Amino acid sequence: MRSKFVLCAVILCCSPIIRAQETNPEPLGRETRLETQPESFTPKRLNQKGGAHNPRLEERVTLETDDGWKLNARYLRAVQGAPTLILLHTQKSDLTEWNIWFPYLKRYGYGYLAPDLRGHGFSFVTPNGSTVTYKTFAISGPDNEFNRMTRDVEAAVAYLTTNSITADRIVLAGSVLGANLAIKTAAIHQDISMVIAISPALNINDVLSINPLRAYGKRPILLVAGADRARQYKEFQLINDIAKSACGKGNVSVLVEAKGIGPELVTKYNIKRVLDWLKNPRLPRIVEASTATLQGAASDAPAPQSNEENDLNRGNQSTYTDGYGE
């Protein structure tokens, strides 16, 4: 009898606790609140340029050339008012050589369109449906497949213009073969805004650079090179001289690294200088003054830098006022 009384007391004591748990359930939404990022983690640019509910996402797209090639490409739209870069890889490579660029371009608000050039990467289906790689392409002749890759670049430009991106917001950036293709295509299409040429050369599989550079016109161009390969660097010096003569010294900027060639020249240590150049691509105009005017201040003035030194240091001297980017 006593044991039954104890058992009943235990049940009576516990029952309010059970009822309390049933009548006061754990509030919903705690897990959601834990996963919600603080407002400070949301980039301000994203709020200003389309809202947090409309983030820029990369797309896989297909470009079609006027001679029937279908090219694999990666595309990210730019924020309003920012440029879009067409990224042209070197020979025997593919669009993945630009992997280091993609997150920085997105962070700056820039757009990009990076194709696999014909015969490279996933762009291996010919117009007649067969499969082929660059290894079968002739490396000589003014109309070989390497020269026809200008049509690949033009297909990229056409894709952007159909997406309401005007030519003055398009930048061609190329590496080695891609650099020569960028210069050649920009010489034909004078409305392209500017070019970034990484390790351009005089002749790559008969894709030439000198005559296109002479026809390039008075537009900005950034030349990037490594100094550790004697022959390539001599070619680069010649290209630089011709560019300054044809394009105007104020339109030519130079970035020389101690070593490297092609895509390896642009790293996490200097890519911001390259992208900042896009905001202010022209060198300051040099104002000439008479000797008499400067005579009084000559003793106090520091020694002037050469044009090449100004080119190399411009990343630290320039101030930028464009609204896009960080």
C-alpha cells in the first residue's frame, strides 16, 4: 500500500513537468537565425548594384562562330557600368588558366567571358561534327586555324553585344597566343576599349603582332612580361617600342616581372595592380616647361623617372574615382 502511494506521488510530481513541456514548445526559427549571416558580411556593392536577392552567378554558355565552331565558355555579368573582360588563353591550354582571375574579377564588380578557343578544352567539335584538337592544326599560313581564332574572339564580342554590353565596356585580355589574338582583333574592331597583352610575341603560329599593333590606334594597352627569358624579353622590348610609337606613350603601360611567361606572370601578388589599371589606364599627360621656369626649383626637385619607371610604379601612384569595385 505504501509503495503504491509513493508511485502515485512520483507521477503527480512529474506530470506538471510533462504538461509544461507540451504546452510550452521550443520556439521555432532558432536554426534559421543561427545560419543567417550578420549584415556586415553582405558586400555593400551587392546591395547597391542589384540587391542581395540578385547575386551575380557564373554561367556556362556556348558561343557560335561565323564559321560554325561551337565554343565552351564561362560567363559572369558585370555590375552596372563596369567593364567585361574577354579572357583569351594561350596555345595548348584552356580557360582554366584564368582561374586565379575569376574571384578577383567578381570582387571588383567586373564581368568576364572566358572561352575555350577552338581545338582546346571542351571546344573540340568541328562544324562538320567531327572531333579535333589543336594538335592537328597547321602552324603556318595566314589563314590557319590559329589565325581563324580571331573569329572565336569576335563570337565572344557578339555574345556580349547581344547582352547589351557595348564595345566601349569590353576589354580583351590575352596570354601569349591570346595576347596576339587580342591585339589583332582590337586592330580590326576599333570600338573595343583596350587590351591587356600578357607575354605577346612577334609571331606565334603565324599569328603576328607588329602590323596589328601599328593599326591599333590611340587606345590604352597594358603589356605584361617576364625578364628572365632573353629572346622573349627582347621581342617584348621591340613590341613595347612599336606600341609607344603607334599608340602614343600615354596609352602604353608596362608591367615587368622578374621571371615567368604567360599566365604565370599574373599572381595573387600583382593581379590587383592589373585590375586597378582598368580604372585609370592612361598615364598622366607630361607638361613641358621652359628651362628658365624650372631653374629655381631644379636643386630641390627629385630626379625624374623614366617613362618605363612610371609605368612600373603607376599602380601605387594612381587614384581612381570610378564608382564600381572596391
